[in-house]
Amino acid sequence: MLKKIPLSGVLAVAFALTGVVLTPALSFAQEPPPGAIAAESVEVVTTEVAAQAETAPTEVEKFWEGRTAELALFTVNNLWILIAAALVFLMHLGFSAVESGLTQSKNTVNVLFKNVFVVCMGALVYAAWGFNAMYPGGAWTIQGIFALGSPIMGSVSGAEAVANLTSDYAPYTYWTDFIFQAMFAATAATIISGAVAERIKLPSFMVAATVIVTFLYPISGSWQWGKGWLADLGFVDFAGSTLVHAFGGYAALAAVMLLGARKGKFVDGKIRPILGHSMPLATIGVFLLFLGWFGFNGGSVLSADPIMVSFVFVTTALAGFAGGLAASFTSWILLKKPDLSMALNGMLAGLVGITAGADSIAPWYAVLVGVIAGVLVVVSVLAFDKIKIDDPVGAISVHGICGNWGTIAVGLFGSGALLTQVIGTLAVSIFSFVTALIVFGLVKAVMGLRVSPDEEEEGLDIGEHGQEAYPGFVPNK
């Protein structure tokens, strides 16, 4: 006869059979060997439960004793944020597809390599420095403005585990908090990657992107999400129209200004379009980004609250769809033909626009935010071309200009004060532009920024990687 099994043991039996573990304190049941019968599986699980019953409960198990309903809610909340983190990670696949599709085939490997580097580097430096710099708690170096970073915790146990892995911490665990925020961290550098595509030296990009993600992104992020001076001012940025997107957009603008336009883009005072090599790839990328945005915005509710998550899904979707339609018709009017790349960027513009106020802007106002963002992105892309700012994927317009608009829209249609919203988005945008200008300027002085004219003509896939994305095919020029 087994001893009386505590709550933790009962939960372990129920969820081990379905492969689900409620908390870090509950152990996975061992997987049965191939071909094992169901009875053997039950025996393994029962033995595991008996072993747990013989040992003293952990501090986390003690915390949850008698709190079955609370534990179930905590589990659902935590699981949703983890799923949202996975969806945000998927967005990096979307960025890879969009950026490579909208650039020339001879630079595909280079674009993809930069996206691989950015997400790998971004998560690691955020663990080593950025997370604690962005969320300093009371450990400000300059109150409300700057905090030194430090590595995330290596482990938690005892009372520290209760403080970080239960509802005493949040509706999710410390580990979930970190991984969700880490998926955001590399996005700023990914935005820069698209804007500087087809002519930047790979090592130079890698150095500058690492500095920006490690040190600069957490600083301005801490001003709001870390309860810094913008939070004290009452600034609102629900999921990052300014703190993520405008930050990346204006860092990209600084890089592009120092780098110059691609060869052949502006000739004899005329704009010569350099066409992307795969519109199907670009379209797939935008739909992947749209899917990931449900995690980006929906996860930013920071719980699985059914009303708020469903509301945010609706406002996010409506703004994205409205942006796509608005950009389609705006390009049709201005360019005399409906432009697919503009329609795709319009969808992204609508998503960027609603991100700051997805939790507070009503659905039909979300449509209006998306429509204005869709018009803005077309006008902005054409305007940047006229002043010879060469952005192959429209990243500055999508993320910078529409990030500003979305943040200001919270003051018009959402929960923010208009003047405060203007101050906040200007402060982060100016900080990003100036600091990125310094970083890329130093890299240019020390390493150089641009590949040689011959390498640019041949393609960065061969020059930087010695590898072709499409062997046997002639790249478009």
C-alpha cells in the first residue's frame, strides 16, 4: 500500500501521463521504451510518485499546498507566455524571408546569415547583460535612466525558488520572464539588417549590432518597461511600437546615412528600383511575421487573461489587415499599379502601429490606426527614395515612422496622454539615432562599413561567404 500521496504527487500522476509538467518543482515521468505497453507506463509513473511521497516536499511544493485552483491558473498563464515567446521567435524566420525576398538573389546567403547571427547573439547577450539592465528593480546606477547589467540567475532553490518560480514573482516564472523578453531583444538589430542589406561588411555589422543589442536597447527599454523616467511620466507603450520598432528603425536610419546607397540605385538624379528576387518568399515572410505578432502583442498581456488576450488579438489583426489594404490602394493611386511589396509593408506597418496600444485602442480605432499606418508607409518609402536614403526593405518607414505614429495614436485613441506620448517616442527615437550614429561611425573609422565595389557587384554571398544560395542560377542584377 502506498503512503498518502501529497498534492504534488497527484498532479504529477495526472500530468506525467499527458507529458505536461505544472511547475519546475514537478519532475517529468521517464519515457517508456519503444514498444512498452500502457500498463508498464502506468507502473513507471506510479513508482515515480511513490518515490516523491517518500521525500520531503520542496519549498515550491509547500507553497502550492492547498492552492489547487491558483496553481492551475498560474500554470495556464505561464504556459501562454512560453507559447508567445515561441511565436516571437518564429518572427525571426519571417524577417529572414522578408529581407532575403526583397533583396537580390546574389545576397541571399548574406542576409540569412545576419539573421541567424542576430537571434543567436541577441539572446545570449541579453542573458549576460541586457535583462538585468532593462529590468533593474531597485538597482539603478542613475535613477530611472541607466542601470548596469549582469548575468541572469544560474539557478534558484529554497526560498529563492518560491520568490522566482511561483505567483510570488508574477503570473509566470523568472525563467519565462527572461525568455519572453529575450525574444524581443534581437528584433532591433534585425530591423537594421534589412535596411543595410546588400552593401555592408559582415564583420562590421556584427560588431555594431552586438553593441546596440547589448548596451543601447536595454537602456531606452528600461525607461518604460523597467519603471524608469518615461514610466514615471505616464508614457504608454504596451508591446513596443517605440521601445522596439522605432528604436530599431532610427538605428537603421543612422546606419544607412553613414553607409550610402547601393550601387545603381540613384543614377543621374533618377531613382532606379533594384527589385527583390523572390516575392513569394517575401509574402511568406510577412505572413509568418503576422502570425508571430499574435505572440508579440498577445504575450505582452503577461497573462492568459481571456478577455485581454482575445481583445489584443482582435486589435492586432484588424490593424494589420487595414494597413495592408490602405497601402495597396495608396500605391495603386501614387504608382498607377498595385504594388505587392507596398501591400506587404502596409500589413507590417499596421501591426507596428497598433503595438503600442493593442490593449487600449478599441477595434474600429485600431482599423483607423492601421489605415493611417498603411498610407504613411507608402508615402514614407517614396519620400526616403527622393532624398536618396536607400532602404531595400522599407524598414525605416515600417518600424521607425509607423512606430512613432502608433505610439502617438495611443494618446489619440487609447490610454495615454498625447503630449507624453510625443515626448516618449521622440526621446527613444533620438537616443537610438544618435547612439547608433556614434556606434556605426566608430566602426566605420576602425573597420570600414562598406564592401568594395567589385564585391558589391559580384554579390556578398560569394565575397563574404564563398557560398551561393541558388547554385546554377544566374543572379538578377
